[in-house]
Amino acid sequence: MIPNAIAFSVFGMPVRWYAIFILLGIAVGWLVVSHLQKKYALKIKDFSDLILLSAIFSILGARIYYVFYAWDFYKNDFWSIFKINQGGLGIFGALFGVFGATIFWAWRKKLNFWELADQLSIMAIIGQIFGRWGNYFNQEVFGRPVSWGIYIESANRPIGYENFNYFLPTFLFEIIGNILILFVLLKIFALVYGKNKKMTSGSVFLLYILLYSILRFCLEFWRIDYSGYFLGLRAAAWICLFLIFTVGWRLIFLFKRK
């Protein structure tokens, strides 16, 4: 069955599955973090305002990142930059947006940045789990051609792959990987904010960045969507390597100190 990117229409305006899944991810993530706050007695004033600010910054950051990432396409069709309902969001741009929003909020409200980052990390990975389903309906973020994978319509096949019908569902692989990461993060969250407090605040955030970067780095070798290359690696792979080494070093420092 070929998925339809349009879920339904409201007054003639199409509503895409991509947008629905993003909103679902934010809502479910909010509910989970609210539960964790009650469970571990984490009272943060105006946290809902931070979530709204982070959601706005994440979408803006994701779009700006993707436009720079795929500038060869957008430079010839400037108005497509604003057609965000058609997809085209970069996860690393979203992370940078949330990171910036959290720094600003922690400074403004005089709160602990690491505690905020830990909680938003749970929301972020849940948002990614839901958001990747939007890629399925948009028929994007898939991998190399195979004989058993997901069928991709000819209009959505990259240049050079027009004669292939089935491709690796790398978005599905990422969903599975993100679910596993979520379980790890919830376990670490309990160690950080539980009664025994066996780990330092910030560990959840750093592990989230580390584990997702490792997952994404591996998937980059299968993906065939547009990307710039440097020394034989896709641009996102280099970002992953940078994050793996920088965050890994910080984690080692925290664990040794603890």
C-alpha cells in the first residue's frame, strides 16, 4: 500500500501526516516528562512555557539547518523554503534550536541548565520516534535499493535510482533505535533523579546526544537522500563524529568525577 502524505483537509487546506506526528510527539513527550516530574518531585516553574519555546526553536532550527543542508535545491526555488508542511527538517538543527532555547531559559529563570536538558532529552527522543513516521508518509529518508524493502513511488526516488522500486526503510531502523535509546534514557533518568542519585544531572542529555549520534552515524552509510560530502563521508556523519567525541569526553569526565 502506498501511503498518502495528506491525512485530511480542513476548509480545503490539506493537513499532512508529517505535521500530525510532530504534534503527537510533542504531546506524548510532554505527558511523559510531566509524569517523571511528579515521580521524582522535579518542580520547575513555567516548564510549559519552556516546552513551547523549545518547540518553536526546534522547528525553526530544523528548517534552517535543512535549507543550508540542501541549498542546491532551494537556491533555485526560494519560496519552497517556506513550504515547511512538505517536509524538510533536519534533526541536528532541531537539537541546536532546543539547546539554544534551554540555555536562554535557564539563564532567564536562573534554573539548572542540566536538569532542564535532561528532561527535554526525553521529550526530544519521543518526538523523533513519532516524527520519523511522518517520513514514511512523505516517502523520504529511505536507504539503498533492495528487493524486499519499502516501495517508493517514482516521483520520490533520487536521481540515479529511478529504475528501482524498493528501498531500505532507514526511517524505520531509526524508530527502532530511538525506542531502545528511550528505554536507556529512562533508566539513566532514574539513576540521576531517584532516591540514591547515583549519577550526575546532565548525564541523560549527554547520553542522548551520544547514543543518537552513534545510531545516526551508522544509518548515514545506508541513506541515499541528498547530502554534501567531505572526505567520502556525508555531512551529517561528520556532525555525528564531532558530537560523539566531544560528548563522549564530557561523559568520561563526569563518570570519573562521580
